Amino acid sequence: MKHPLTAFMTATFLLHSCTCSELTTNAVTVMYDQTDTLNYRKFQERAGKDFQEIAGKLFPVAPCSEGVFRLLPVNGIGSNEVQTLEYQIPDASINEYHLPAEHQLFIQEMGELAKDLSGPTPAELPNTLIFEPLCRELHLLVSLPGPANRFLILSSDLLEHSASIDMYRDSTEPEDLLSRMEQAYGCQLPENLEGIEIRIVTHRLEATDEAMRRASQFWEFVLRERGANVIVSSSLTI
């Protein structure tokens, strides 16, 4: 017969070493506009605090969970270099005195990414390609298997501008403009965006206020029409 203390220690070990049959995914994509000086500078200024808030509220230390953080720039050439961080907590319980090292490293690396954004603000660029990388990231979020908390954060002036689309001048009648974007960039928005929260952070100048207001209405309409929870503000508050 086992000594009671031995039995207790064995049970405790089994509890802490029990693996999960399914993991809940916390997935966050952050897109930041490098083509607009005002919005990029505001994003840089708040990156440290905003990434801390994202880490604390969207990537909690929880049993049976995993996290994916994707950071990518919006630019004018269509080449988006994606930086990806990941972690897994595959155990069904957590020792509060020994938190998962992989999660702690993940949070540290998010802080390093924020620091990397603190360089000089680049000059304004003539083209802004938002739709194609946004469409691609939404497809990735939709395709996540199993239970998931899905977030996309877009910091931008929202004004798509290329040889094919000019939101400074073109009509922003939602379905017509969306159809032209999908044809121009070869990507169709997912039909069902339910369960995805999209936070749009934008800052306006007087010279572009009207164009940005119309652009914001366009993005809000086409994303909400497909079931996304869309929040628009001038700062990231989760």
C-alpha cells in the first residue's frame, strides 16, 4: 500500500503533466501603415504600450492554449515582410510559481518587436496597398482550426491608392469598390468573418478628413456585412 504522501505526490505530478486533447488559439495580426507619416508616427509612439496591452489581454497564461502574433507593414509595393511569434501551453494545469518559459519568451519577443519600431519615421509614400494583405490575413484567421480568439488590428489612414484603386478620388460605393479590389488583387474577402474582432486605429489631417471618413465607412461596411466585430478609434484600447 502506498504511503498517503507518496500517493498525493504521484497524483499531483500526473495532474501537472496531463496534456490537452485540444488547444484554444489566441491569434492576433497587427498591420501598420508605413505609407502615411502621421499614422505611422502615432503607431511608433504607442507601440510599446499597445504591445504590452495586447500581450496582457489577448495572450493570457492559460492551460490548453497557444498563441500566434503576426506583425506586418502596409506599404506601397505589395511585399509585406511578416514577423511571426508563437507559443504553446499544452498542459491542462499551470504551476503559478513556474510559469511556462515559452510564453514568457513570447512576451519578451513582443517587447523587442516594439523596440524595433522606434526608428525614424520614413517619408510619405505615393501608393498604399491595404486590401491584399488584409484579405490574406483574414483568410488565415478564418482557417484556424478548433476554438480560437481571433483579432486583427489595422493602424492606417485607410486610403487604398494604387494604379488600380484610388480611394482619394474613386467612388466608395461599397460593393462596387470591393468587387474592383477583389478583381485587381486576386483575393476575395471571406464570406463569413463571424468571431473575428477587427480594430481600426486611424488619425486624420484636415486635408484628408473627408476622404478618410468615406474610406472608414467603406471598410466598416464590407467587414461588418460579413459578420466581423469592427471597432474604429484613434487609439488602441482593448
